[in-house]
Amino acid sequence: MATSALDVGDRVARQALVEKPEYVPSDGDLDPIFGVSSAPSPEVVTLRSQYFVWMDELKTRAYDKPSPATLATFTSRAKTVLSLAGNIPLAAFGNAAMKKFVQDCAHFNWSPSTLADHILIVKLIIASAVNEEGDPLHPRTWNRRFVNAPAVETAKQKRFVFTRDQIEALLREAKSPQEKLFYAVSAGTGMRLGEVRSIRVAGNDSQTSWEPGKIIVRTTMFNNDETGRTKTESGKRTVYLHSSLDQMIASFAKDIESGAFLFQSKHGEPMKASTIAYRITKIIPGGSHHGFRRYHISHCRHERMLEELLKLRVGHSSSADITDLYSCQSREVQAQAAEQVGLGFNL
């Protein structure tokens, strides 16, 4: 059964709602910035009450609907945001409040990127308050210099990426043919963890399916449930396989019945993400599955794969350039490109 984003969001939201807020005004019962009680009356729209409106909009809108995994990430971050500033009236949450929020977050010792993620949650909640015309009720011009949040320096962010030697070490030290194949498929396609876990052998038209020469991505895995969708619309795609990897899959899958998971537990359930993470770090300390995706993208670029083909392959959205709307890369071209760039490691 597909995981319900509604259930995930509501569970975390209710937990955040009932927990005692940690935001404490520094001058008795009145906040020195807003001059309001730390527990506003029910009719006042606060960051906390608007959070539920925002979540409902995310779950019911007809476009760009977030995946269950994205929704769970949002709600997890919102839990901390609400514990710090949930009682602040929305109308009063401007640059001064954001500056104080940033200061209150200092004790978490977050990286600049993590802090930026939580600031974004505040901005999205405030922006979700609109009138009957859809215009923002509380338009803001955020002053980055005044708020004084540390800058996110992309070059300094920790982004683990496997090396060729590390991937070959994983293949050598894998405990089973299934584990070895899992590493090979992950590194040889750049597919996301949930996508690899959801691969079935000759699945139906609503499932992610391996068929000779390709993997058709139609869904992903969240926890142990197929979501019935991919992370984004661009995630629905066909990933063409290098011939050596395709042969490896075919050899392993010959005894798996049609429609069953390619990577499964002894009970026929999809391989658990925690098991994968444990095995990877056991062999390569500090390693993570997303390192396969970064390696594959880097390898394809090194081998001069066309950027348009690479985006199709890994499920990234293309630019809005009008030329892209007219460009259609054939299946033959995509398959040929997969063969030409190779795997970048030895099976």
C-alpha cells in the first residue's frame, strides 16, 4: 500500500502542536520585539496555526505536489521551527523575528545549510497565507544582511562521493550476489535509493521495472512502501543500461518470478534502507548511497555525455529554454550513450 503523505504530515504536525514550545520571551510575559504574549489568543493567526493551512495546501494542490519523503522532511523541520517560534503571530513575523529565530537556533550548532533549510520553512509558512484573490497577506522583503544568517558556501558543504576504488571494494566485499548487484546498479545508473529498492522484474505499468536493456522508473520507495509516484515528474523515465550491467541483472533475475522485487528480503519484501546503509558504512566508513548518484553523474560528465541526455538519465528537470521543448532524444540515442560512457568501474 502506498504511504500516505497526509498521514506522515499530520502525525508530525500534531506532535509539534502538543509539545511545549521552547521559545521563551526574554522579558516576562511579553516578547520585547513584538510586545505580545508568548501564548496569543486563538483568533490570532500564528506560525503554528498557519502551518496546518500550509500543509493542507501542499497535500491537496494539483501541481508540483511534494513526495511523501519531501513532506516528511518538511514536517520534521517544521517541528523544530514551531517549538521555537510557533506562537509568534504571522503578521509580526518580519526581519526582526527572523533575526531572533536565527539567534535562537545557534545552540543547535547547525551547519549553514541546515539553518537555511529551517529558515525556508518559516518563509514558506508565511507565504502560504493568502487572501481570496491568492495575494499574500503578509508580503515580506527579507533582508539577508539584517537577519545575519551565515552564508551557505557550496564548495564547503560535505557531499560524499564514491571513488572508483571504493565502488570496486564494495563489489569485492559484498556478502551476497544480491548485495553486489545492488551496488553495481546504484553506481551504474545513478538511480536514487528509493528507486533502486522499488525495481521489480518485469513489473506492470505502474511499477518500476527491469526489462532487458533498461529500467523503467515509475515509482519510488518511502520507508517500506511504494509511493505510486516518483520524487518529481522528471523522475519518471527510462534508464538504459550498459550491456555488462544488463547481463549481470539478467543472470541474477532468471530465478525471480515476474513482478517480484529485484532486491528483496527473505520474506519477499523490498531490501531495507537501514540494511543498505549499514553494509555500505561497514565497508566504506562515512559512505552513503547518494554517493553512487554523485559518482555516476560525475563519470557521465567526464565521458562527455550530452547534458540533456544526462538529465533525462538521472531524472533532473531540464531548463525552460524553448529549444529544450523541441528537442526529443530517441531511445536509440539514449541507449547508445549509456553504452558509450561505460560504467566507470569493473564488475
